[in-house]
Amino acid sequence: MSKATNAALFAAIIAAAPAAYAQTRTVPETRVAVTTHTMIQPDEVRASKLIGASVYDVQNRNIGSVKDVVLNRSGTVDAVVVDVGSFLGMGGKYVAIPLSDIKTDNNRLTLDRSKEQLQQMAKYELENPNTGAGTSPSPATGGTLGR
């Protein structure tokens, strides 16, 4: 065979089976959080300070406390769970509030709803007995969401 025939044959083989030579990723892609600042900003709240914090209405009355923060698979906050109506941990219920409804005012969490309005809301279950959601412990060394 001539060099031109060999080159044409090689080009035909390469063109006919490009997928066979494609590389596949064996290591998951690492995602790095990109931030534009190096310290907490005035409009930000740390989750560790949010959980357990008292929630006040616009008349400055204590209407409950934050029990938990629920994240979705992408890592964004789906709901802030507020414990409403309990006295010494008894007799209350949990309700889910959108994070956007909770405002920070002078290092306090405020909500434009009364305690009575929150008590009328549907009860929020932190654990789903049908699916097991909410029952698994956090990984000991951290973990990833949605993988």
C-alpha cells in the first residue's frame, strides 16, 4: 500500500469511530465555591446562629424558635423550620417558613406573621416515615449533596 492509501485508510477509521476513542471521567468533577468577599456580610446569617434563634413578630413578641434549616439537593435552603407554641419543649408544632419571609432586624429574626397565624399553618414533619427522608445521620467527615 502507498502512503496516501494508508493515510486515507487511517483517516477513515478515525472518522468512523470517534466515540470509541472518547475519554470518560473516572473522578467526579470538583466544584469550588466562588465568593467575592472574605468575611461575612451584613445581609448574611450563619446557619449555626440561625438554628435555635428566637423568632419575633413585628410587635416584638417572641413567636417561636428556629428548629432546623432544610436544604434541597442543590444546597439551597428550601425551608426554615420554626417551633411554634411549645412551652419547655412540649405542646408545640413545627411549621415550614420560606427563608425569604424571615428578616434580620438588629441581629434578631423577625417574621411578618403572628403566633396565631403560625399555629394555623400545616404541621411540618422533619422525618418522613414512608421514605426515610430526614432520618439518616450526617456523614462523620462531611459529605456532598445530590451525588
